[in-house]
Amino acid sequence: MTIDQITDAELAAQPAAYWTGLAYEALIAFTRAQQAEFGFTQPQFWLLRNLSTADLSPDGQGMTIPQLQEAMATYLRPEDDLATEAQVLVERGWLHRDDEDRPWITEAGEQARTDMKSHAPAIRDRIHDGIDDVDYVTALKVLRRMIDNVGGNPA
């Protein structure tokens, strides 16, 4: 049965957690596959973002892998290995390690981060194909309300 064969009444009775779980897995898999086609992984992008003063780093200081894991705790997946991903970026010259083994972003890494970021609009456009911004905003408002209804933080 396809989604178009389910009535609105049947959809209204469906558990939101089931659908949000399916959406999460499908969207993450799609995003990661697209990024892989461009030659990088999502965790590599996150490492560069968290070490860049032009993005998430407030001070441009290197961070230990545990500090980076803590900074990314809300979006890392269990299979993400930041130590391995950081080593790949060191080998590419996008990160360097200081005497305390903390990764720091390099100039080449900053350029790579910018290049990686340039692919985000095309990935977003594919995900949002056929979805009006008004409908998208409504969906997010509904999800935020559900989160709030169950005592979560819809930040």
C-alpha cells in the first residue's frame, strides 16, 4: 500500500513516533549518501563546522575528540567515529593536531568546509521537492507542539 492509498482518517490514527522515525532514518541516509557522492561524510563536515570560527566554533581553538563528541552529542549517530573521521581530515590536510593531540582546522579545511556547505542547498531542494514552505512550516510546528505536549524541549 502506498501513502496515497491511505485515507486521511487512517493517517490521523497512525503513531507519530513511527513516521518521525521513518523520516529520520530516510533523511539521514539520503543526506549521507549525497554527501558521500561529493567525497565527504557528515561527521567530517560536523568536525570542520565545530572547529571553524566562521561556523560553530566561538574561539577557533582546537578541541579534544571527547570535547567534540560532547559538542555534537545531540546529532551524532552511534556508528559515527570522530577519531577516525578526524584522522582522515588530518591526512587530507584539513585538520592538524597540536602537541596535546587536539584537532585544529587548517586553511585548507576551512575551504573544504565552505565547499561542503555549498552542496547543502541542492540536498535540501531534493528533500523539499513538491513541499510548499507553508506546509513544511506547519509540519514543523506540529512536531514542535507534540514535543512540547510530552514534556520535551522543542527548541
